[in-house]
Amino acid sequence: MFQLDRAETLRRIIRASLDVGPALSAENSRTVAALASQVRMVGRNLGQLLHAIHSGHAAPIEAALPIWEALDERVKAVDAELTAMTIAHGLKLRKAAHLLDGEGA
């Protein structure tokens, strides 16, 4: 893809990573922590629902649906945030390694 051999591509990415810095900024870390907290809250509700079912107090599916929907929303939000962060960091690395738009040796 970069018209370089694998070793040279890896060397460039490793060298660039030293200059680019950490993958997560302080703001990214706060975002991930907030999203994880939301997922844990929904997870606790899900755990309570499952505990009720196991103890013989089966809840109707209609009662569980909002919990599943909230969990699905949070998982999608976490996925979107982490994907955006990964793409942004990858672009920074490729730019620093001079590996964008077919830039080669």
C-alpha cells in the first residue's frame, strides 16, 4: 500500500510514534471514562434484571427492553468514540511517518 517493504513501514511508524505522543489525550481519556461509567450503570441494571429472573421473579420482556436498548446505545457510543480516536491517532502516525497518499521512499 505504501510502496515500501514491511520493515521500512514499521520503522517509520515506530519512529513517528515517538514524536506523535500518546494515543489518548487527556480529553480522550475523560471521554472514555465517562462512556465506561455509563456502560457500567446500564450493566448494573442488566445484572439486577438477570438476578430477578434467576430468583424466579421473571420480568416481562417489555420491562427489559429499555435496558437492552440503553446498553446497545452506550456500546455504540463507545465504539464510535474509540473508532474516531483510533482513526485520528493512526492518521497522525502515518503523517509523521510520511506514509500518507502514497508517499514512499
